[in-house]
Amino acid sequence: MVKKDIEENVLYVSQGYTPEAQYGREINLLGFHYLSADIWNTPADGSPVDNWSVDVKFKIRHTPDFAQGHLTRVDDPVYGTLFHLSSDTKIQGIASGQYATIYDNDAHLVVASGMIV
């Protein structure tokens, strides 16, 4: 599955690893959980989020390598608080319901995780 349209109740699938539809750069995360402390001083829910962002390393699913990305907090009218991850490179297999693990920018510390929506 490479995409789903909940409104129309449609799933989009592809075969193999080459279809461009299997790759993306934008990932929204719900249920974001810090594993210890919030090392970035993320704005609290309801606080202004303008200009808050941080460079991170991350992994999704079973990927062996770290990816470089940019994390921002977004107030979404449907989900409430989301974290938006923009990857510097195309990522294969972004799928709702899977999880992303967020690391500090040096990939030395696991900071948080969130469910992909």
C-alpha cells in the first residue's frame, strides 16, 4: 500500500520497489512521545508554534540507515497537535500506522517516537 484515501475508502498499491509512489519526503506524526526529556523545549500544546523547528535524524519501519530531516510542530484542525517531519531524501514505504523514531541530529540519542498518519 502506498496511499489511502479514507474519504473515498480507496487503497492504492504498487508492485516492486521502483514505483515513484512508494517514496515520499513528508511525514506527519501523531501521539508524539518523548522517551526521556524534551531536549528541544518544544512549545506546549496551545502555545504559538511559529518558527519552532529542529534538525533531526530519524528512522521509519525497518530502515537500517538514519535519514536526515527537519521536525516542526503543527496545530492540525483534525488531529490536534501533530509533528511534521520533512526528509532531506526520499523515503521508501511511508505508511500510516507505522512508527517513526526520532534521534538527535548526531544520531547519538533516541529522543521520541510517533505514529505516522
